[in-house]
Amino acid sequence: MNTFHLAIKVKNIESTYQFYHKILGCKKGRSTERWIDFDFFGHQLSAHVSQAIPPLDYCGLVDEVAVPIPHFGCILSGEEFEQVAANLTANNIEFIVKPQIRFSGKASEQKTMFVTDFSDNALEFKMFKNPEYIFS
């Protein structure tokens, strides 16, 4: 699998480091006063300081649940999903969508949860019961 690179806008480096490194456990990469990179579950996430962060738009409707668009995240193993959920809960991070099962009983059954980072970027974490159905 290829590694993706995603650049996002953040309010400041300190709170971004706190969320991605201290709470999610992402390894810190290169950084300056204006940007910071993380190993986001094997992918490169670059966070750049901006004063122009757009508001969330809950225009997505998936399995009868309104979700914010845009959002990004990662498909995790069951163990990783539970660890991320526990880390978020232990740090009093408010869930947009609490950890739950979506598409129950279907081949594409998955656990999902949504949160925002400290700059209001929406993130979704998923865990597929049957990983072979990620794209179907």
C-alpha cells in the first residue's frame, strides 16, 4: 500500500502536538514554528498554522448519521481502534459520533467514531469487521 500525505490547517503547533502526539500517540516528525509533521498511523500528516480554518459542515449522511465534511482519518485494526477510543475518552475528547457499529450485519460492518482535533479538523476512525469489504 502507498503512503498518503495530507496537509491540514491548525490553530497552533502546541495544541496540535498535544492532540496528535500525546493523545493519539502519533510520532512527531519534522517541524518549524509554522508547521509540524506526524506519522499518522503510517501516513504523513502535515499540520500548518492558519488563521483561516473553515467551519465544519454536517452535510454527510451515512447510515442515518450526520457526519462532518470534510473529514479524514484512518482504518485501524480492532486493537488500535479500541486503544484510540480509550485515549480519546481518557483525555475527555468529545465525540461527534461516539464509537458505534455501522452497517450492522452487512459484509461492510464497521466500527466508527468521529472527533475533532483542537483546531476543529474532523477525524473519523474505522475498523472493518471484514477488511476485504473496505471498497465494496
